[in-house]
Amino acid sequence: MFNILKELIYSSGAVSLTGGNLVMWLVAFVLLYLAIKKKYEPLLLLPIAFGILVVNLPLTFLMEPEHGLIWFFYHYGIEQDIIPPLIFLGLGAMIDFGPLIANPKTLLLGAGAQAGLYVTFFAAILFGFDLQEAGSIAIIGGADGPTTIYLTSKLAPHLLGATAVSAYAYMALVPIIQPPMMKLLTTDHERKIVMTKLRPVSKLQKICFPIVTGMTIMLVVPPAAPLISMLMLGNLFKESGVVERLTNAASNELMNIVTIFLGLSIGATMTASTFLSPKVLFIFFLGLFAFVISTAAGLLMAKFMNLFLKDKINPLIGAAGVSAVPMAARCVHKVGSEANRRNYLLMYAMGPNVAGVIGTVVAAAILLKNLG
């Protein structure tokens, strides 16, 4: 009996626990707290946190190649480039490109906000990261989780957990990070600017936009095809008005299913051996740096455009040039309405916000083309 009990104890995971496992449990519990109590990106932080927790339970072998349950989700969903494009399909079915079509110059704000990516790319190299790692870290500045995952899985898969969690964490912290930047880089007078009403956008224009834009981007930057094609297909579903079932499936059931597998798989890459290193701390620091620079670049681009525009734009909408849809646009609206109660900036901010989604994908494709 004693021998049986002894064998049972030594075959359990408890005797194989390390200090690193315990630290990762703490990380998981912090993310669970942020997801459940603070409601910061709960749809993703909760499955990510649970993935971190279970993969740091010894002897579960959930990420064992060819055998582990979550390994199959990760291998076929992320390594084989299935999940990120499906996320973009659902995102496209929910996005309204109308504000961007009505005010095309806001495309420049989405492009300008990508400056943080390129600045951070060179900063990461100075910190000792190689070119592929630097590209994977830089894309965090776009605040686009699926694009970050897609690019990192191609360039530096060993950094996938750290870059993905950084991207989603900064997306969740948009209401905390962006308002101070907005108030620092704009005057009270600028924040009070009331923009002219957007022109109406016809159904034909909304149908043509995903077709023309998708074809153009894929012709110019072919590596963007997996993400852009699915984004524009989802939007075409929505705007055509003839496939309501497909639109609902893409934006609801499919989106929810792949989100579960995405979060769990990403969390499961964050074992103690890969996560607990000085390099990971640098990744979080550089990711924050990239996001701050991207926000500042969008704001400054809007101020620069106002030097030449007769109808001034509220420079706050430049902060929505990052890809955090719709959190950044909501944040812009909140800060604008605090300065001027007559300001309703949400729809205006959605223009650069969806432009930021396109801009981040194009930036990722450029990095992939040159570094992959």
C-alpha cells in the first residue's frame, strides 16, 4: 500500500512543479482578474489566461507535439494560418467602411499611425533582437491581435505568446493609454472642433469598396492576401445584403469559435521556460513604446493635415488610426465630448480606425515580404 501511494505521489504533477510554474500561475490569475473583474478584452484575455494556467500544470502534455490537445489547435489553427484569416472574415462582416469612403483623407491618418511600427523596428534592433524578432515586436504598435499573431508565427514563432498578449493587453488598455496622449498633443481649442457632416455613401459604393480595395492591395502587396481577402469577403457579405445567414455566421458563431481556439492556443505557448526571460520584458516595453508612438503619429498627422484643410478635422480622430476597432474610436469620442458636449466624433473616428486595420495588414505584409 505504501509503495502504491508513493508511486501515485511521484507520478503526479505536483512533485514536478517549479518556481517558474508558480510565477506563470500568478500571471494567469492577473489576466483572469483583468478579464473578469475589469472586463479588459475578456473574450480573449480569459481563454489566454486559462491556456497559460493549464499549460503550466506539469505532465499534462497539452502542448506535446503530435499528441497534445491544444497543440493540435495551435498547429492547425495558427501555424497553418487558419485562425487569423477567419478572425478577419468575422471582423469584415462587422466593419462599416462607410465613414472611410465618405472621408477618404482619413486614410492618411490610418497610414500615419503606422509610424510607431517602423520606429520600434529599429529600436528593437538596438536592444539586440534580430530582424525577424524586431518585425514581430514592431507590429504590436498597430494594436491588431490577429495581424500580430499572423506575422509572428511566420517570422519569430518563439515570441508568439509574448507578442500576442502584448498586443491584446494594449488593445484592452486603450482607454488608459490614449487619453493622456490626446490631451498632451492637442490644445483645448483643437479638441472642441466640430467636424462637418459626412456625405451619404451609396450602397453601390459600399459594395465596390471591398472588391476594389482588396484587389488593389493584393496586387501591390501579395503577402497581405490571406488577411485582406478574408476581411474584404466578410465586408462584402455584409454590404451585399443578400447573404444575411453568412454575415451572421461569420460575425457571430464562427468568430466566437475561432476566438476560443485562438486565445487558448496563444496562452498555451506561454510556458515558464519561454516566458520568464529578460527578453520578454523588453517585448512588453517595446510594444508599449510602439503603441504610444503610433497614437502620437496619428494625432500629429491630423494636426499637419489641418494646415492645408479649409474644413478642419478634429485632430483627436488621428489617435484612432491604430487598429483597435472600435475601442480607439470610442476613446476619441469620449475625450472629444468632454471638451465639447456638441462633439459626436464616433463616426468620424471610425474612418481612420478601419483605415488603421488596413494599414497594419499592409505594414505586416511589407515586413513579411522583406524579412520572411
